[in-house]
Amino acid sequence: MKKIVLTGGPCSGKTTALKYVSEKLSNLGYSVICVPEAATFVINSGISPAFLLSPRSRKKYLELEELMVKTQLMFEDKIFAELAKIKNSNKTVMILDRGCMDMSAYVKQEEFQSILRKNKWNIVDLRDKRYDAVFHLVTAADGKKEFYTKANNVARYENAEEAVAADKRTQTAWLGHQHLWIIDNSTLFEAKMKRLLKAIKKTLGIPTSLEIERKFLVHKNFL
């Protein structure tokens, strides 16, 4: 079973991308397992953004980050791995809405290292050995700022500038993975999704068609 991560900054299009990629791969005969974002799952269970931002709650905040990693591992290794077994397909791909390393983008490096030591985890296992590829969608705040919004995710609290900073930290968290793809906002959103799908197809070994743009001169007698 192939395991790929969709990650990125706030308001990068991950939710739409998950649905889009899942549909396209299903049409190609893949059994697709979509794993929800652990952080959003935990936050939506009753943690407010105000709690996350309070410096007086730093110890609790780190406990929360640790819980998110544990939730992510449970999702990947237990719940959705069992679901894949139940579906029992010989052509399965697991698409994860973020992965284990995303949590490190929201704590100091020494704090994340402390969490790793406490649980006897290491970066090589959490970043390099778990996933076949990582696809980072750049936040709309970086390149398409007019489309940045907090309205479609109650767990999102960053303004545009904070979103760009979080995006950069997330990219850094995954640096070192041998199959890291950065999908930027150099095109409109529809083309961004197509570029993502093309990159995923390449990772899975699916042939991609060559798109050629042609322009035709129409004689005035035909108008």
C-alpha cells in the first residue's frame, strides 16, 4: 500500500485536493483510503484557538502537540490500516491529510526533540520511512492572498502573514524526505490541482498524458 501525505500552510486547498485526488485515483481503479487531519480532529473536540495561543498554557500546549502525533500514528497504524485490510484491494493508496512531521512546525525545535525522546521516536522513522511521498500545497496567502480566508475551517486562527510563516515552517519540517513536492500558486487553483495530480501520478507510476497547447488562425471568411 502506497502512503502519501498532503500537507501545506493554512488555506492551501488541502480539503479540496483530497476530494479531487481521491476521485481521480478511484476512477483509475485505485482503492483510496483518506486519513483525516489529526490536529483538526483533536482541536474540534473542544480545544479553543485562545488556549493554543496562550503563553501561560505552554506545558499543556506541548502535551496537546504530543497527543496530536499519537493520534496521527493511531490513525495511520491502527484505524485506517485496518480499514485498508477490510477493503482488501491489491491497488490501494492511503492519502493523509498531514503527517507526523507537521506538528513540529508549531513548536520550537528543542521542544519537539523533547517529545521525540520522551516517546522514543526519531525523525527518520516519522518522516522518511513512513511515507512514499509528501506533497506540500502552498498557502493561498503566499501568491494568492486575495483568496486567503479563515471562514472555512474553525480550527484555523492565523492571519495571512502568520499563514505564510506557518507554511514556511511546514516546508522546513519535511525537508529531507526524498520525495517532497512543492505545489505553489503560480497558476489558478484548477491548474494547481492538476499539477498536484500529475505529481502524484508520477509517484505512483501512472502514465500521464502530454498536454500540448495549439493556437489556430481562423480566416475571416469563416467568421
